[in-house]
Amino acid sequence: MADLETFRRETREWLTKHAPSQIAGIASNDLEGNWGGKKATYAVPEMKTWLEVMAARGWTAPSWPQEYGGGGLSGAEAKVLAQEMAKLRLPAPLIGFGLTMIGPTLLQFGTEEQKREHLPKICRGEIRWCQGYSEPDAGSDLASLKTRAIRDGDHFVVTGTKVWTSYADKADWIFALVRSNPQAKKQEGITFLLVDMSTPGVSVRPILLISGKSPFCETHFENVRVPISNVVHKIDAGWTVAKALLGHERSMIADAFGGGQGGGQKTSRGSALVRLAREHLGDGAGRIPDPILRDQIAQEELDTRAFALTVQRAKDGAKAGHRPGPESSIFKVYATELNMRRHELMVKAMGPAGLGWEGPGFDEGDLEVTRDWLRSRGNSIEGGTSEVQLNIIAKRVLGLPD
Amino acid sequence: MDLVLTEDQDLLSKTAADFVAEHSPVSRFRKLRDTRDATGFSRELWKEMAGLGWVGIPFPEEFGGAGLGFAELAVVLEQLGRKLAPEPFLSTVLLGGQALLLGGSDAQKKEWLPRLVSGDAILSVAYQEAKSRYDLRHVTTKAEKAGDGWTLTGEKIQVLDAHVADALVVAARTAGGETDAEGITLFLVRKGAPGLSVERQSRVDSRNAGLVRLAGVRVGPVDVVGEVGRGGALLERVVDRASAGLCAEMLGSMQQAAEDTFAYLKTRVQFGVPIGSFQALKHRAAKMYIELELARSCVMAAVRAVDANDEDLERLVSLAKARCSDAGVLIANEAVQMHGGVGMTDEYDVGFYMKRARVAEMTFGDATWHRDRFARLSGY
């Protein structure tokens, strides 16, 4: 523990010295966070400096091995780093699917050559990744996907359409599931491929959502030539990789929706939901005046805390050397339901002020809350619907029969 | 405050599970109920549990205790909750014992705690009144000055293990109006004190509770637990600790009820298939599991907050009690529903779990009450 305290002190000193003052308080979200990639943009120029100094120390991916550009930190050290960054209100130097999805997958399944090729570029924020899983006719039943990959010497020739590819219009590479063997049982004829999106035949079209924004795209492949060396794991064994990656995706979603805030931390005495209710309903002498809405808000705050504690329990268990317990299977479904309820309550708290789409008579912040509510409705669909998650819990955790 | 069992806690949990499986199957509780047992629990088993050191877990070594914490106590309570063991942990260790530990004079502690730890003394706290619902400050029992002492007059309801208690810690009003926070004093009243009468009550869960009547019971300055007029705050601290412990028991009960139900879903065949293959039931079973896991995290945090004397203890206790109350009732109701017709029969144990879940829900405040408290403590 003494070592950990030394690490904490040194980390704090290093962060204080190297973090540009302009970045404190910048959010690590879609809008302001550093996603990296060839088309990278920065909330403020100093965010670029921040990325560079942190990448140089390996702290964009603190717990990855140093040989691949990571920081080589233990779980306990990585937690300390996160805590110290939070205290200084420092944003993550880098976010995105490279760090949360394809990186961990390559560490598990990649060849040495693939790891050396891709992981350092992810850590430095040079390449932005996106995911090609779902298809127009393969949603919850993902294994029925049809994008075909036909072998031609040392290449696959890929043709098909991927849908819900998040930020494909801003990404440089895509990891995709393709049908390499149409004769095999559906889960057994799938290959996991890494595709450079600048290859001829790849095209991207943004999809407009009910929220009025386009975080997702449709990505078309027309006779796209991909080297066989870009297959992760074995040909026709992509389903194994896909399942592992979905696990990473679901824990990322859980982290993004509150789990990552850590249960040791106190519930803030005024969450955005509580502040919004006060603003629109009046302070009521320290008590939200609508008793039913107040109870619903309290329920939401309690549930959020309970969830954060559950994520903390899983992390503490992992730190103590326990294998990941069944509790992690609930993260995706619960985190998303929680986030959706929070957005419902925020709109409800605003009342008629929450009905604006754009233009005069509406506050800009309120408009954003309403758009976020619309966007949140997708949370229980993307990354595996809640119904599919409940099926997984029933089958894998409770052992209920098919 | 890591939310993980230490090796010692893990070992204690396993020992407790083995002991409970061997000595306290639900059939034992059923027999106590069916025979209308005069004590309502087993004194021999209570002595054995004391011998194992469980009764003394949260008490300092100078009183014969183990000097451990609520994190350890919780793993034992959880195992007892699994099989609905009715031994008097809640009344004696969590209420009476904590009241003396936190507020008792040296003389009171010396007199009572060693006997409590050895399993020889049963204690309880008489706080609830007919109209107080969950408000600990709602105290109408009067303590009127008489010489250098007081006389107590009033009635307390559903006092846990009252008919077997060797002493009761009674909340009475020495000053102030009916629901004032100030002016409440806690008094230690011994069994057999003139003017004290205890009548056994029968509740749905068949666990011990009694009606306590105080008709001019004399108490002196040596019987005051804590400070005169400041008993309200002390009582709240005691009930917070007791609530954390009760949540651990509730967790065990809901875990068992859920596991029994999941097992039933796999074996009960209708329409030629196990009913657990129906998605309508699968999804609800998965939701029961989610509620269980969240409740477990909250209970672990609450008992650790007691041990750490965490400044956020009150909110963590309300969080745990709110979630355990709701989850306990949900799981018990679903357990009966998924058992179908047999779930409604007295012969099946699942009904016991539903009855206990309801009583536990309404002990120390239900979910709505604790959400209100959480919101109040959070400033909204």
C-alpha cells in the first residue's frame, strides 16, 4: 500500500506539471472528447497537447502492456490514476472504440504482428476505429449476417452492407463480421476482419435519427479487397471474437452510463436531474414541490448509486483476483434502462419547456436535454437489445433451459 | 471501502452456511410455528451461536466480543436469513446491544454486554407506537419526573422478542411535543419491573413480537441510556445500524427465495417443457437476479459504512433499506407467482419468504420512507 501511495503522489505531481490548464473541466463525451484519428478535431488546441503527453507516457491506455504503447499499470494503479485525474477535473486524453473495443480484442486474439501494427496507433490516437456488426436484416439475430467474403488468393473480397456503424464517417478503420462460409452453420461461417476504410469500394452514408442527429452510418462494401493477414483469430471463427468484443462493448456502455463514476464516490448533492427539477418546479424550500416526481427522482438517484456500487463491486472483485462474476452480465441492460429513465424524468421535470425542437422561445440547454432524451431511446436497442440481454442472463447465469 | 469479502469473511460465510444447513433448515422454523413454541426460537441454538462467537461479533473484546464489525456480522445474518432462522439477532445484537454499546454507561455495558455476548441475556428496543408508523421521533410514551427519577406511561407495539427480553430499552418523552426531535430519552427497563406488562403478538411472519405496556414504571438516573432529552439522535443511530443488519438478513432470504424459484422453473413441466423455457418467465427471472445483485452491492456498502463510521452512512443505509424492501417484496411475490398453485399452499416454504419479506419491508421504514429520507439528506 505504501507503494501505491508513492504512486499516487508521483502521479498527482506529474499530472499537475503536464496537464495544460485549459483542459480542466472538459467532458470526455461525444462532443468534447478526443476521439483521435486522421480527421481528429479538438475542443481546444491544448487537448491535442494533452493527448500527446499522455500517449508518450502510455497513459491513454494505462493498463495495456508497455510494448504496445500502454502504461503497464496494475488494476490498482490504474484506479489511482483515474482518481487523481478526476480530482484535477482532467478529461480522458483519448476515447473511442480503439481503446474500449478492438484494442482489448486484439490483446486477446490478435497475432503478434497485428498487435504491433495496430495497438500503438490506437494508443497515440492516430487511427480511429468503428464497428461493422449489424446489417439491415441482422439485428438482434446478429449471426444471420450476410456480408460476404470470398477468398481470392491472399485476399478476401468483401461485398455487403453494415448498418449502425457509429461514426463511420469519421473513422479510418473498421472491424467487421463477414460471412466467409455460407455452407456452415450460421455461427460457424463468420470471420472477423480488419478493414482500412480508404480501400476502394468502401462508402459511408450517415443515418438521420429521431433526435435530428447522425451518430450512425450505413457502410457499404463493394468488392473490397482485404488481405488475409487482417483476419483476427481464425477464418470462420469470428463468432468467438465477436462475443468477446460484445462483452467489451457492453462494459463500455455500462461505464459510460454511470458505472465508471465509481461507487465509492458520493452521489452528488445536486445531479443534473435534481438541478433541472429545481429550476423548472421551484426550490420548494429545499424540497422538490411535486411529491410524486420527487419520489421518482429519488428512486432514480438511488438506482444510480446502487448501480455504481455494483460496478465498483465487480472492479474490487477483479482487483482481489476473482474471476469476473455474473454481476457483470447485468451492466448493459441496467445501465441503459437507468440512463433512459433519467432522460425521461428530465423531460418530465421540464414540462412544456421540454417540448422544443429548435428556434425561439426555447432555452438552448433545454433543447439539448430533449434531443438527448430522443437519442437515449436507442440505448436499450444498440449493443444488444435489453430483451437479448435478459435472455443471456436467464441462460448463462441462471441456467434456464432453451 | 472495497466491496469484496476478505478471506476471513468468506470463510465465516461458508462456516455459517454449513451450520445453518445442518442445524436450521426451514423445517425447524416451521415446527416452532406449528407448535406455537413458548420461546419462539431455540435457546440451545442461540447459546451455540454465541459459542461460535457470532452473537459477540460486533462487540469489543473487553465484553467478551470478537471486536469485529458489521461486515462480518452481515455474512452471518445473510446465511441465517436464507433459512429464516428466528434467533434474536435483530432485537438483541442489533437493537438492544447497539443501544447500550453506543449510549450505555460503563456500568450498563459491564452488566449487560458480557451476558448478551454469551447468549444469556436477551435485549430489545421498544420504540414503535400505534401512531408512529416509521417516524422515530413520534414518541408519546411519557416519562414524568418523580423524585430523582421518572415514571413511564405508554404503550409500545410490535416490540421484537419482547416476551423473552431480560431488559428493554424504552423510548419515552421527557420534554417537547409529540413529534419533536429533542426531548426523547432512552431508559433501560428490566423484565418484571412493577407496572410493566408484555403481551405476545402474532404477526404474519410468525416471528416474536409483543405489546409492551408501561403503567407508571419507575426508573432512576442509572437507567438512562445516553443523555436525557437526546435519545432521539441515539435511537436514529441505533436503528441505522439495525437496518443495515436487517438488510443483510433480507438479502439472504431473497437470495434463497430466488434460487428456489429458479430451480423450480427448471423442473416444473407444463405443455411438455420446463416452464423456465418460456421467455415471459425468463425475463422476469433475469430481473429478479438483477435486483438481487444491486441489493447485494448496497448491503455491502451499508455495513462497511457502519464499520468505517462513514459520513454518508445515513444515505447508504436508506439506499440499502429502500432497495432491499422493494427487491425483497418483488422477489417474494414473483416466487409465489412462479410456483403457481403450490406457492399458495402452507405446505410450501415459499409463502414463509413472502410473509417475512413483507414484515422486513415495514420494519425500520419501507422503500418510500427511505427514498424520502435519502432525498431530504441530499437536500431536495
